[in-house]
Amino acid sequence: LILLIVVENVETQKKPSINNSTNLLTQSLASQCGFSMKIDQLGNAMIFASLQNCFAENVKRPSDAGFTIKALVFFTPEERIMKVKEAQRRGYGISNTPTRLVLRAPLSSPETYIQTVAGLPMKVLKTSTIFENKWLATQIDAAAACPVMEGSVSFTPHSISWFLPRRIDPLISSGQFKLLEVHMGVDGQRLDVAKMAARRYSMSVNDLYIITEIPIGAVGGHFKSRVQDGQYFTAYTIEPMLELFWSEDSKKDTRYKVLLPITTPFLPQPPRVIDMPPSVSGGCDYQNFYILVKYGTPGFNFKTLVGKRMLTPNLAQQYNFMDNGTHFSVTVPFLALDVEIEAVEKSSIRSRLDVSLRSPDTLDNIDTFAVACDFFSTLTECFPNGTITTLAVKLESVPSLQLSQLTLRDPSCGPSYSDDRYAYFVFTGNSCGTTRTFLPTMMLYENEIFLPAPAMESNSKTEEFKVACYFDLHTNRAVAFNNRPRRSKPFAENGIEELHVKMRLALDDSYSTFYRADYIAKYLQQPLYFEVELTTSGNSVSLELVDCWATLEDDRTSLPKWDLIINGCANPRNPHKVIFHPVFPDTRVQHPSNFKRFEIPMFAFTKDENNLSRQVFVHCDVVVCDATNPVGRACNVTCSDQDAEMKGRRSLNLTSPLHTKVFHLLLRQGME
């Protein structure tokens, strides 16, 4: 360790010595020339060198006006005079330029002494340097003061306290003292307020002291351990820094910097067994990814990323988060937003889910995991009436693809629905450029999905993938009939048939998992995913929403009333817009026309805003329509908003009045 005294801090340019000689850097030479070395917690050697060291010289050396150093006077506190060569033999480093004097001394030199400052011990070095030329002589007084750890630092089992005098008397020559700035750092690097708070450092200033508090184990230091007499001990080492800037008599400014290596005593510790850190594993089935995270050592803090999103409480609820104290698990549908789609085959989608565990302090990955699976999915469906549906998905390899720009062979045939991940097409075998080919036993209908090329190549298109449907040419159907003359005209009788409809609330917009409780607790603005299903019908009929509204009472006619859907369309006056979700066929949905899905954010009635624990009842009126005979206002709705448009359907040809059914879903509001 060295003392560095700098008078009049003016920058100089230095360059390495040009000779190729090698000098053994002894402890004495290191002190004299401004070199130091320390070992970090990983065993790496760090070497520090002063710009004013013995082996560097000024690029340009101004004239020194003939002044040379003749002698040095040390105050111990008695005066002791030394010639320059004698001082250098004793390990002192002395150099000067016309604007700078540098004096270095080992902390253990005999000319240093202990002085009590504000009740704290400090090691002090005071000197006068005498300069002479032919006719004149002058002297420069300089002093340095360094705190001593014994007496300035105190320890508790959990923290370190360092006291530094606010007014360092050996360095102050007048009574007009004003402290202007105080800064804290570690390992010679100044820290701002945010970084200090993140590391839980604190610094305070009172009339006598500048007090620094550092938690034992904080970032910036390191532990050292040893075993002695069968007992485990640990010590914590850190090198805090303080920078002070003060003025005297409004004329003289002093900037003071001190680095104090602090090591706590070795304290006995109970042995701790540290496992491998938290880890993540998982797998998948026919429609979900299953992720299992093991906590590892108790108290090991980490953050979990699912895909590219942090696993927040809201996201965890959507993914059916479960925790048993040592592990937690989530279930992620294979078409969820956080899943990447790698490839699409004729009857499957290859999806991948990435999960990473990160340190909350450094954001470094503690563990990473990825699982990819092939999920069965019918991307193209062919219906007997000639209707063809197909689903296009965005691949991870083409993140910039705009699915809304996809078209069939006929450029006017775009997707019936599209978002950032999917595009859904509905067309018939005699439209949108679909071709028909006769095969020996089948008819083949084909089309293609294209993405238009850039405008500069507007005449060319890039092929994405083909859509194909096969219809059997040799399917025979037996039809029974007789030719007996009709004795009376046909007539229709009134009849009653029970149609089963249910309304459920899904966990997320994949509509693969549903709540089973009688009521659901939700926060304001959390999305609610509703599904209405006609459970006892087929492809020939469709379920249509007429009106949906919310009340505070179980009675559907009670007031106040909040309209969500009016005449099949989203209420335009609703500040929280209803979002309709398309229904695609999958293993659960055999007839998409029998389903309706919509999303609304959780809300509160204005009159009830001070009591957000009230229940909210959601009601819907629905009609069942004949999909082959679309007439009637309720079955043929066109909305002004394209996103909220409801597809037209014709009502059932019944001679009795069409009955509607009301469904209630009870939600309980909450507030964060």
C-alpha cells in the first residue's frame, strides 16, 4: 500500500520508457514508483500503476525554470531533514514538473505517525519540500492522512460501519472549512445513488463523521472461509472508497480520496449445504406443454421467463400455476402467445417453448430449458357442401411476416380472420382460383396461399404452401321411396325439442382450460374469456349471440344494467370494447358453428366503485339458426366494426315461436 500526495492536480501526458530493460519490482520500488497489486476473489492478480511512475516520462517537458529539489523536511512531529538521495534510498518516490509535485511513501515508513482526529486514529505524513535555484529558494508544504481500520471500523454479525472524520484536521490549514461534496464507491469506482440502493449500501453525514454502512455479503465484496479445529469460519472482505471535496477561505480547494480495505474477523458459521441452483424441466402431451421448476436451495432468488415474458402472477394464473413448496409447475397450451412455431406439416404443428431462470440482480441465466413437440392439428378441413377452411400460422423463422397480407390464388381472397400469429381462410371449391382435378377414384381440389412480393416486384408472388381436398367419386348412398299417390297435402306440426347450451369462462384465449368454481375472483382490467356452446346439435345449425349484458343482481331484468353485446354486435358505447374470437376446429370442437367466443376486460359499475367486492352477473340471449337457410334479422347480422362482425345464419324452420334461453355467469370483482 502506498501514500500518494499530489499538489495542484494538472493533467500531464506520459509515455512508456523507450528502452527495453527489465527491472525487478520489489516492494520498496513499488512503493517508490506507484505500483500496487491485489488478488480478487477468483484468484486473478490485478496490477495498478500511477501515470507518474518511475518508468514513464512526459511527452513534452516544459522548462522547470531552474528549480531543483534540494531537501525534504519530515514532521514526525519533530523535524527530520533528508537529502533527496537519502529519501529515495529509504523508499520514498519524489518527482516534479513545473505544475506538479508527487511524493510517495510506504504506509509503514518511520516518518509517519498516528494522530487522533475527532476521536479516530489516522496515519499522517507531513512534509515540506525545499526548492532552490541560483538566486531563490522556496518550499511547498504537503500532508496526507489515511484512516486506520482498527478504531474506525466496527462490525455486527450482519453489517460493517466505517467512520471517517468530516473535518480532517491534518489536511486543513485554516478555520474557514466548508464540505462541498461526498461520494462513495467500491474498488476505486464511484457509485451513484441507484447502485448504492441496489446493493443496500448507505452513507450519512453528521457534524463529526461521514458514516458508511455495508451489509456483510453485499455485492462488491467476497467471502473467505476456513476450517479450524473442526469448525467452519468465514470472513468478508470489501474495499470501500470515499471522495471528499472541500474549500478553505473560498480560495483553496482540496479533493480527498481514500480507499480502505476492510476484512471482518473470522466468525464461526453453521455449515450450509448448497445444492445445484434452481432447475427447470418439462414435456408435452397432445395439446399442452408441462413445465416443472425445482426451487433448489431455500432462499435462492430467481425470476422465471416463459418464452420472452416474465412469469407474473397474472400470467401464472393463465397457465394454471401450481406450487408445493419445493417445485412449481405451469401448463402452457401449444398455441399460446409465448410458444414459438418452428414448422408446419400436413397434419401437425411443431411448436417450441423456451423457459429460463434468471438472477434478479445480474439478469444472468441460471438455467435454460427448451422443449419442442409435434402437435396434431387439422389445418385444412373439407366439408361435403364444398366449403374448404385452412389455417396459416407464422413461423419463428419469418418474424416479419404480415399474415393479413396473405391471399389465395385469387388476390381478392384474403383471410376471413387474421392476427399476428394466425390467418384463417374460408372459401368454396368453385371460388378464389381453386382448381379441380379428376383422379381415378377421387376429385382433387387445390389452392395455394401466397404472400405478395414487394411493390417493386408486383407481378411476382412467393409461394407459401398448398391447400388440397380429396372427395371420393364412388361413394354410394341408398335412398328408399315409393310411388303411392299422396292422399293429403304435407303440413307441419308444432313441436318442442330441448337444446342444451352452456356458457363457460376460459383461463386464456386458447379456450383449452376452463374455470370450474361457482364464481371467479378477478381484478379490474383482467381479461375475461367467455365461450357459449350448443352441445346437442351438428353442422346444420349455428349458435348466434343476440344480447349480452351484466347486472349486480341475479335477476336478468334488474338495474343497473351494463350492455356488452346488442343485436349481435359489440356495444359501441362500451368504453371497454368486446373482442370476438374465431372458433377453429380441433379435437374438442367438432362443429365450430355451434360455438361463440368473446372477450371483455373485468369492470365495475360506476355506482358500485366504492364496493368492488360485489358480484357481477353476466347474461346472454342466444338464438339457434339454420345454417342452410339464412333469413331473419337475428340470424343475419352485419356489424359496422369489421372486427366485431357476426356471420349470418338463417333461423330454424319451426312453426312455433323460437324460444331463447338466458344463461348466467357469476363473477366476483376484486381490486389490487
